[in-house]
Amino acid sequence: MYEYHGWATIRECASFEEDEYKYGLVIQHLREYVKELNWPTGVLDLRAVNGDFQLWIAGLDNHKPLSKYDPAEVMKKIGEIAQGSYGVLYVRDSDDVESSNQFKVYTLIRGKVTENDDPFLSPFIPTLEDDYEG
């Protein structure tokens, strides 16, 4: 299984004083990107919350999706479009032989995505699920 849960706060830049016009262009670009993706499973949602835009992404697929629909690639694209954005994405890929028993955490900071090991929910077995007793 390929499980993912993430969010991003959309920022045009890392400055407290964003340019409203540029922010509007960034949001329009992100809306077009999300619409073009036509997300096939799970959730991909961009909406305004108290005047700021946020993106949510979550799902549980049978296998890792193609790169266009890879949640980590979506986070990278957000960083390219909106360089002041920040957020996190948790991913667990049971097909990945090297890391099938752990979550990976992707952090989006100032538009850059970094892969990190998860210190909270990993190892998946026995932290979250009992070992298979066959």
C-alpha cells in the first residue's frame, strides 16, 4: 500500500509582507495546476482558510503512483510555484523494500522539499500494527 497525508500553507514569498497581486497570480497558477492534475484518487484540495490558502493531500493507493501523481512531486511543484510555502507530507510505501516499515516525512520549507526519516510513527510494525503471525 502507498499511504500519504500532507498539507501546505501557500505563501508567495517568505516575507511577512506579501505582494497581494503576486499572491493572487500564485494562487491562480496553483488552481490551474490542481485542475490540470485531475487527481485520480484520495484528496487534493486547495482552498482559502481565513484569507490564506492551504493545500491538503491524502490517500491510500495500492501502489506508488506515477510521478505526475506522486504526492512528493506535488509538494515540489508547490514549492516551485509558491516559493515561500511550507508544510509536511507523510508517506509510507509498503512496496519499497528498504523502507516498507517506516514513514518518510517530506518537509516543504521556503519552497524546497527535503526527505526525512519519521521519528514518531515508525517503525510501522510494531509501533502502529502488530507483526503478522502466520
